[in-house]
Amino acid sequence: METIGGQASNWATVIATIISVVSLWVAIWVNHDAKKPQVIVSFEFDSDKNMVYLVVQNLGNGAAYDVRFSGYDESVFMDQFRPHVLKSFVAKGIPVLVPGSKRTTIVAGGRIMDEMREKSSNMVVTYCERGLIRKRVEVSDEFTLEYASFSGALYTDSETKLMRRALEKLEKDVGGLRIDLTN
């Protein structure tokens, strides 16, 4: 005959085993979740060059495979850049986008706000990530690409642009000095 203390000990062992298994499963899941890719698509404005870039980047900690883009209106790309954009990764996709990497292409430039201020389109990015048991899982996310949020913003020239202007001025001044010395 088993004692009450023996039964309690058996139950404690069973409960401790269940807690251990659940804890192990949670740890595996958290570790897997921390190694997922996070692919985003956005417009980025370069005020120095007056250009808008389409930027695709992986902000996550895992590789994204077979990255594809769909559901967008082609008119969101300025006319003179559209043929090039539609021959780039936007149409071809990206086989692998590793953590921290990105792809960019120019989509608008020049008098951007005059032509593109009202343009907006959603873009769906679809990619595969490793599943918990190594099988790849397809993930889709939708992003809004728009120009209006850049309109009316004030920008200052970057240090690089200011240095370039100073060097160009210096080159012009030195060229003028050369002419004066030769005369």
C-alpha cells in the first residue's frame, strides 16, 4: 500500500515533467520567432538629389527567400523611371534577402511633388521564411507607397552636399588663379 506522501511525490514529479516540457517548447518557439525575417517596402526621399527611392529591406534576424511584389499600381513610378523599375527586382523578385540587407531603385526625380503628389498605391510583399520544422512558410504583408507625406517638408543640405559645393567652388577659384598667373 502506497502512502499519501508517496502519491504526492508522484504527482509532483508528473507536474514538474509537464512544466519542463512546456518550458522547453516555449523556449524553442521564442528562439525560432527571434530568427524570423521582417521585410518592409517604403519610399525614401533624398533631398540632396531630389529623388525618391523604392526601398526593400529585411529588418529581421532571419533570411527571407523568394521575395516577390504584387498588387501595386505601376503609375506610382514616375513615367521616365517606370520601364527601368519594371525590369528591376520589383518585377524579377529577390531570391534571398539576408538580415540587414536592402535593395533600392529610383522611382521618381525632378519635380516630384508637381507630378506625383496625389499618387499612392499599396504593394504586397510576399516571401518565405523557415518554419519551425525547417519547412518554408509563406508570409505576405501590405505597405502603402505614397508621396503626399513628403510634400511641404523642409530639408537642409547634408554635410556631404555642402562639402561637394565647397570643393566645386575651391576648384573654380583655383582654376581662376591659374589663369591669372599665366597672364
